[in-house]
Amino acid sequence: MSEDRSRKLRTAAFLLAPAIAVLLGVFLLPMFYILLISFQNSDEQFSFENYLLFIHDPYYVQILWRTIKLSLLTVITCFVLGYPVAMYMAKATSRMRGIITFLIIAPHLVSVVIRNFGWVIMLGEKGLINNTLLKIGLIDKPLKLMYNELGVIIGLTDSLIVYMILAIATSLYQIDGSLYKAANILGASRIRTFFSVDVPLTLPGMLAGSTLVFSLSMSSFVTPALMGGTSVKVLPVIAYEKIMTQLNWQLGAAISFLLLISTVALVTLFTRLVETKRYKEVFSS
């Protein structure tokens, strides 16, 4: 029995070895090297000055708060817009479900840069939306829909809403239809059924979608750079500028790790709060 087990362990180690080697080579070792750089000053000596600068300078604290705020607003927007789509998918026929899935995934076959430039055409001062509103007389001057926080949220929502929809839809697919019949027999309205059946049983999907959207929003660079311009600075953009423009690798590495730590801490806190409160049984099932 022990020989059989040892043989299985050797087989598993042999199969996992290539993946582990790639993970070490292209992720863990580079991340460890960047971590070491973040604890160096301009003279390449060990120092905490990069982290102390980030903590004591209100400019960086404000950027951190803006990054978190935009990510949270993106999560809320994706949830509000994505939940109805997920519910429709859950109640639709298999053919219609496949069509909707294709429609929400198809835009992601195009580069995010091209999609963002498409939004520039739509939201710019001389874009389609402003020109249409000016022609029909609803506004007197173009609305500022770009190069501000609103533009960044629109771009991030367009890029990340698919994760929220698919995560929630997966949870909705697993709900037993007899629960709706039981709620109807007991006289529950649609709203009561939604909050008593749908919401509790889709919490794992909501949590998964929110975690994905929040994490990707926090680390997003292309969309804030294109849709926010110089008016909206977030941590990924600042890290890029410090490393690529100012060649300040030490501060850029420190900002990158503080971004990573902030994202992991907030996601962990949110997950623990949800899983240990009222709906703990949902996640333990």
C-alpha cells in the first residue's frame, strides 16, 4: 500500500514539476527580486524610505484611496448591470443562453485598447453621445464623459462585467426549481422570492464575481490610462510612470507591492466578513 502511494506521489510530482518550474521562473522569482528592490534607496542600499514616503505623503495616500474607490464603484456597477442579465440567462432556453454567453464574451476577443478607443469615439466631446444630445437640444455644451472618474468606471465596467455575469449565472443555474414553486405555494411575491431564495443562494457567485472584478480593477493599467488620462491617477499608472518614465525602480517596486498587499487584504477582509456572518451555511455547503 505504501509503495502504491509513493508511486502516486512520484507521478504527481513528475506531472506538477513543469508547472511549478514555470511558476517559479516567471512569477515567484521575479516578484521576490522586485520585493528586494523595493527595500533599496537610490544608492542601492537597504532602506524603508520608499514605503515611508508612500505612507507619509498625502499624494500617494490619495491615489491609493482613489484606486480603491474606483474599484468598489466598478464592482457595484457590474453587479447592478450584471445581475439582471445573469437572471435572464438562468431562465432562458439553452439556445438563448448560448447566444447571450457568446454576446458577452465576444467583445473580449478584441484588444482592450481597441475597445477603449471605441469608448473614446462614443464619449468624447465630439463623440456620438454628445453630438446626438446637442442636435436634439437636450444639452447646450458637451458633457464631460471622458478623462475623469466616470470614464474610468465606464471602461472598467465594460471590461470586467463579464466576470460578474458568468459568476452569478453559474450560481443561479444550481438553484433547484422546486424552491421557486414552494415559495409560490407559500404566497411569496417575486420580490420576496428574490431576496429569500435568489440572493442567499447566489452569494458564492456574487462573492466570486466581486472578488474578480475588484482585483482586476485594482491592477488595471490600460483603461485608467486611456479613459482617465492625466486627470485620474491610480496606483498601476503611478507605478508605470515611476519605473518606465522616471526610471525610479525602487519606488515603483514599492508602489507595486503596496498595491498587491492592499488588494489581498481588502479581498480577504471582504471574504471573511461575508462567510462568517448570516450566510455562513451557504458557503459551507
